Amino acid sequence: MIPFTNFSQDMINHMLPGQRAMQDTLLASDKETVTSGAVSTTAMFTDLSVTGTQAYTLADGPAGIAGMRKLIKCTVAATTPAGTLTITSPETTAGMVTAATFVFDTVGQELHLLWSGTKWRCTGLRRAGVKITTVGTTVLTGFNLCHNLSCSVTGTVSSTTTKSVPDGQFPGDYLVVSCSTAASTPIGNINFTGLTLANVAATDLQAIGATTDTVTLTWNGVAWLVVANSGITVA
């Protein structure tokens, strides 16, 4: 399974018809579609078909096969989709920490994993979709695949602990936090693990209170770095 990832697109383009057919057959045999339940630890590619609320699990990778890669992609998202993938042994090493749960709710979301021999490590992902976040109410555990956290702020409200901005999953990961609703003298605060533009530690995105407010974040391995900000106080 693993060697097939070593084919570059140029190599594939120059294959003879018979070679191309063999490559397609091998790749097809290394792919599955899952609607719920256990995700294969041996198939390299998994398509998740998420209809309604579903639960998925990823057990430990094969013993003695460190370096195995896994790509999980949402290909169907219907009927208020919420597909929660739980990883039995996520990476816990500082700078490479991988979440134990990932929520798939938008077509195009992807999770790229590497089996170290003992842990699944996130090496990349593709974000998609918007997560409407009612500040002070919405639990954000597992929502590591949305492109935009869109805050709904009514009055003075704060999001802490499980309602905070989820950590990034690999260096270079990014996220946009914005405000879609602002009502009743809105002052919204949401905790995060971050750094300011001056490289000073920060724990809070404060004074979210207008639909023009937005902040763009990128993950450096241990914290979200604020790279652009409009209307939101970082403290």
C-alpha cells in the first residue's frame, strides 16, 4: 500500500496503458467508503459518507508498520451532518499533538495521518465549511476541520474550556474567526492558545461585537499566531 504514494503525477502521466490500469486497480483496492463505525487501519484512503449524526473510530495502526499514511475525506454531508471520528491513540508529543476527535460536517474536509508505530499523528488537513459558534454556549471540542468559526454574540458572553477555539493540528494550519451576529450591546470573548503580532503570549480574543470583526490565525506547533486582525482585541 505505502509504495503507491511514491508515484508522482508525472510518472503516472507517462505510464503505459497497462501500467496505468494496474495503478488504478491497486489504488481502488486501497480505498473504502464508511457510513458509520470502524475505519480501516490498513486501507490508505477512507471516504466518509456522513448523513445525520454518525460515530466513527480509528484504532491503532498495524504493528510494526511505522510510516503508514492515512487520508480520511468527507465525500457526503447530508441531513444536518455531524460525523465524529475518535482516534484511539492520537499523538501526544509536544509540537505534534493531535486531537482525539474530529468532526466531519462539510464535503471536502480531509484529515491526513501518519502512524508512528504507536500513535496517529496529523501531518495535514483540508479545512472547509463554517461553524456557527454561539459564544458562551457552543462546545467546540472536535471542530478542527472548519475553515471559519463564525461567532454569534448576544450581550456580554464568554467561551472558555471546551468552548474555546480548538488548537491547530500541524504547523501551518490556519483558521478564520469572524462575527456573524451581534446583538444586545454585544461583547464576546473566546479563549484560545495564541501569540500576538509582537510574539507575546495571548489567551483571549476579546470585544467581538460587530459583523465586520475578524481575525486570521496560523498554528506554529504550540500556539495560534495572529497574522491579521480587524476589530478584535487580542490579550
